[in-house]
Amino acid sequence: MVDINLEKLLDAADTAKVTGDTYRAEELYRRVISDYVKAGKFIDAANVAEAAGFADQAHRLYQRVIDDHEKAGRFSDAADVASGISYKRAIDNYVKVGKFIDAANVAEAR
């Protein structure tokens, strides 16, 4: 139910952005991000923040996701998320799970 309502808000935000109502678009994007955070859906919140152009907020949210994965011992998941924002953390996490080729690929792409 929450996701359906958030999808409608995202559609409304996208429409506002396209029609030039940037104030309304920003307000709606922030509401969606806030609702995702309240629901514990940090990756979804980060993805919306990134798409909306809120780079700093997206970065903080992605860091939260990486931290949560690391605390849970899901280093491969942490590395997958980190590979888009922090090559060093991605490499460190890939090495922890023995994915040396993935670690080398991230290093090489850097």
C-alpha cells in the first residue's frame, strides 16, 4: 500500500519537474524520500534522492545502506552498493568475501 502511494507521489513529482514547478517537485521528492526512510527502505530512498538530484542526501543514504550491510556481515551486498559511490569500500568488502576479481575490476575501473 505504501509503495503504491509513493509511486503516485513520484509520478506527481516527475510531472511537476517536467512542467517547471521545481518547488513542488522538490517538496514531493523529499516527502517520498522521508517516507521510504521511515519505512526502513534506505536503498529506495537513496535511489529517489539520486534521481531527484539530491546528491549529498543520496550519498548519505547509500552510506547508511553500506553500513547496515557491513554490520550484518553481508559484505558482498555492501560492496555492490559501494561500487557506485566508494571504490575503496567496494574493494575492501569484495576482498572480505574473497571476490578478488571483482575487487580488481573496481580498482581497474578507478
